[in-house]
Amino acid sequence: LLPLGAVAAPPTISSTTAPDRAATIAGVAATSTPSAPPVGRGKKSAIPKGGYKREDLAALISRVPTFVVSNRDSQPYLTQMDEAGKRSGYFHLSPREALAELQDVRTFDPAASLAVVPLDDIWFDLPQTQEAAAASLAATQQPRSGTSTDLRLFSLSPLPDEDPGPLTKGSVPLFYSAALLLEVDGSTCRPYYFRRADLQKTLAAAAEAPSDASVKTVALPALVAQLGRGDLAGQPPPVFVAASEAIAVVDRLSQGAPNGATPASRPQAPEDSVERLATAIPFGGNAMHPKAFGLF
């Protein structure tokens, strides 16, 4: 891990208004429930013949939260270093990984905090494979400090305990089943899960799904590309389901109680140490308004 320097790279990540972010975060918690029952009664919409436009793709992935450690100026930390001394950083899909990173950073920056960023805010500027990340790191000028807002120096970290199966090492796998459809916002959709166990839990609770329903795997960048090209035209539209533990943390943090306290109308349920730690973290500098980096 790297100490904080005096100079920060110019911001390249766009900010978002507080109402927009409130709607985004509410969407994560409300529509990404992994145990939602499958139905076939929703509106029969389909992926368009020409594929989705960029803004449509952004809307689809906006329900996926990512986690990053930032300083008091909302600049994310570069916490990795390669053999050549080049620094890079991660946006995490796992809150547990981000929280562990935060604890390390706080040994030299007690004001560091955890930020939650919707995937669409960063996706189109991030290197999306290990090879692309290595090439981007080699070609991008290094900042003089331990932080940067240059997305070319970051990549999306997959869930560390998920087996990518046939995919390339370092890929972000998504799990789905042709036998499972869910009704989301009144439309029948095909869910793509970041956690295999969340998909399996939903299949087990689905009366219509066969007991031997097969689970398939696709890389996140590949699926987004297919959706943009129209390769899946005519199929049910997708819905991306974040890992259940990520949804739990985001749901708890989005309640709006001061200092992460749980509202009286929503009694605290038993949770693991990650969620307890998350509620105590200064969230985006403990300010619930947009900042330069667009944090909550």
C-alpha cells in the first residue's frame, strides 16, 4: 500500500446528482433480490434487434454497486504495485475485499473512507480484461501521489471466491440459467448473477424451474458486448444481480440514518462483521451529497 502524496491527478470521473444516486441505490436494493420468485406473467419485452445503445447498457449495469477506498478529497487509492513499480487500483465487487483494503489504508490515512460507485459510472472507461489492464497501466502516466481519478489505472476486481470456470483467469463471471426468468419492473427478464450461490438459491425456490436446471457462465465484458451488438436480439432483456452481500451492505448504507445508524423503523437484523464495519465507516467523508468523484 502507498502513502498519500501531495499532488492528485485531475478528476476524470463524472459526478451525479444526489437524487439520481438515491434512485440508483434504491434500485440496487429493490430489484436485485436474489430470492425473488420466477414468473412468466410479466410484459413480454425483448432485447432489440440492433442491440442496446450505450445509455441503455449503462442503465442496465447501474444497479451493480462497486466499492473503492478513497481519501478525504474523494480520490481513490492506488493500492497495487507491479514488479516495475507501477501503481494501480481496484474497484471491488466484494465489500469484504474493499473493507479489508480500507483497514490497510487507514494505517497511514485515518480519514480514508469507503465509497460505493454504480458500475455504469466507471465501466466504459475501465480496462476490462487483465491484458487490457496491463497495457493500460504500461501506457498511462503515473501520478505523483498514492491516489488517482484516472480510470485507466484501475480495473474491476472479481469476487475472489467465485470460480470463473471456463473463463480466462481474472475474468468477472456471471451465472445464469435458461430455465429461470424473473419479473422486474413489470417485464419478464433473464437474471445474470455475480454469485453462483445466489442463482442456485433462486432456482431452488422456483416452482417452475426444473430440479436439474443447468447453470451457465459468461464473462461480464462479453455479455455487455453481446447486448450492445444485438447478438442476443429477441431474448428476454437482462437484469444484473449483484452479490447478495453487496446488496445487503448497500441496502443498509442507503437507509439514510446519520453515521450509518439503523433507522428505528427498520430494526437491525443479525449480520456479519462486514456489515457491522460498513455501518461505522465514514461513508464518502460522512457527507450524503455528491462530491468531485460523485460519491454518496
